[in-house]
Amino acid sequence: MTQPLFDRVTLIGIGLIGSSIARVMRRDGLAGSIVACARSDATLNAVQRLNLADKVTKDAAEAARDADLVMICTPVSTYGVIAETIAHALKPGAIVTDVGSVKESAVAAVMPHLPDGVHFVPGHPIAGTENSGPEAGFDTLFEDRWFLITPPPGTDQAAIDKVSELWSRAGSQIDYLEPAHHDQVLAITSHLPHLIAYTIVGTATDLEDHIKSEVIKYSASGFRDFTRIAASDPVMWRDIFIENRDAVLEMLGRLSEDLAGLQRAIRVGDGNTLEELFRRTREIRRGVVEAGQHIPPAPEED
Ligand code: NAP
């Protein structure tokens, strides 16, 4: 058994992402002990049944007490209250990290509450599925995926290195981005695709009944893939769009312009414009395949 990276790890929120990293820590002995915190009995009972933690509690401050690493794995809108609740219980030298999909607002929500001597290392695994809860996790989720660390200026390097080491052991490649830059990149690679999927599935839902039934029947023609993405967690995605409002609206503006251009090309029968775009996008797909990002361990990542 390897030496634990952390004596005591606290997971605040233990759904898909929290339970997946808990499984990795259990499998490889990376944590001396794990404490899990969530709001509901259903979650905590599942955590105990799956043996993902040594202790479970609904009290975030109690969970964080004496922890060497506290990882926040809840929807991003909860961060401010959680940071405020755990602040007084954190021991000097503790590392607080997170896995949230939006980083500028995560930093803004957490940092002001943390006492001196506690290090915040914000992070985001570019891995996931449309499923939620502790049962949905699996220990290979992060393999061959990126883990993005978005440290604010002045973040303790030793704390960054320890968080980085944990995710490397989970099989991820590590990269570093400014929080605002992260949010812009993810707005186009993840947030907009989800918004489009939610929109298409929503549009289909509003169709007249006789068309709607055919849409489901023949969904393999493309619609099916959108329904999988549009099945992603409603609370998590509500928070992502609200917390990353500026970057999403910027990218949405550009998309709307391009969509209007395509609308016009179709109306006037400008096949060259369409074909030229489709050739360029096919090249992008080749780039994704060459970068090894085309086969998700499970359906989709956020
Ligand atoms: P999830 O499966 O829905 O799990 C959320 C967990 O947080 C549950 O255990 C929930 O349990 C708990 N929780 C919610 N509010 C809480 C609160 N106020 N205090 C304590 N516990 C609370 O969500 P997830 O997919 O793991 O996502 C977690 C985070 O990872 C989000 O910030 C998301 O942006 C990020 N992320 C998700 C993905 C993805 O594809 N899913 C990928 C990368 C990053 P109770 O309901 O019992 O409280």
C-alpha cells in the first residue's frame, strides 16, 4: 500500500465527482481517512453502503475539522455558504480545493471566507457523465482526462503540487489556467454545447404530439445524442449558466451571428458556404480524435 497523500480528506458533496475521487483514494490508499458531508440521508446511506467514507455527517463544519484536504464537490451556487460555514473549523495549513465547472465565481465565493494560513486551490476535472449521485461514480472517470487548476495569484505552490499529485494519481493530465480564461474556454467547449442540447430537446418537447412521437422513434438520426447531454443534472447546469453568465452570453452572441449566416446560406441556396463550413468542422473532429479526446470513459463531460 502506498503512503497516503493526505491523512484526513473531507468531501463536501459526494455525488458523481466526489464519489469518483473517493473511489480512487480508497483504491490506491491516498487518504488516511475520508469524511463525507451531504444534506440528505439518502446520499449518506449510499456512501456508507458503498464504503466510500470512514465517517459521514450533514454538518459541514464538523466534517472539515482537522482535515488536511477539504474538497468541495457541490453545485457552484452553494460555495459561499459552505466556505463561510467551514471557515472557523479549518486547521492552519489545510488545503481547500473544489471541482466546480466555473472558476472565477468559485474563487470569489470561497476566498474571502478562508482564514490566513489556509490554502485554496481551485480545480476542475474535465470528465463527467450525465448521471448524478454517489452510485453514479467510478474510479476510472478521470483517466486520460484533463484536470485544470486555476490558482489565484499568490497561491501556495506546495498546496498546488499536492492537489496536482492527487489528480495525477487518478490518471489525469494537469494544466493551469487563469480562472477567467478557464471560464471563457469552457463556455464554448462545454457550456454552449449543453445549452444547444437543452434547447433542441426543449423545442422537440414543444412539438405537436404526432411529430413528437416520431422524433423519439427515429432519434438515432442525431437527436439521441442531444437527449443524453440534455439529461445532465438540472441544478448543476442552472448554476453553471448563472455563474458563468458573461462568458456564455459572449459565446452565445457569436453563435447567433454564425447561425444567422447559415440560415441565410440555406435560404439562398448557397451550398458553397455550407460545404466549406462542414469541411472545416470535419477537420476539427480529426484534431479531437488525434488529441485522444474522442472516446469518453462514459458519455459526456462538462
Ligand atoms: P452530484 O452528483 O449532483 O453531487 C452533488 C453532491 O453534493 C451530492 O452528494 C449532494 O448530496 C451534495 N450537496 C448538494 N448541495 C449540498 C450542500 N449545500 N451541502 C452539502 N452537500 C451538498 O453533482 P456532481 O456531478 O458530482 O457535480 C459536483 C460539482 O462538480 C459541481 O460543482 C459541478 O459543476 C462539478 N463538475 C461536474 C461534472 C459532471 O459532469 N457532472 C464534471 C466536472 C465538474 P445531497 O443532495 O444529499 O446534499
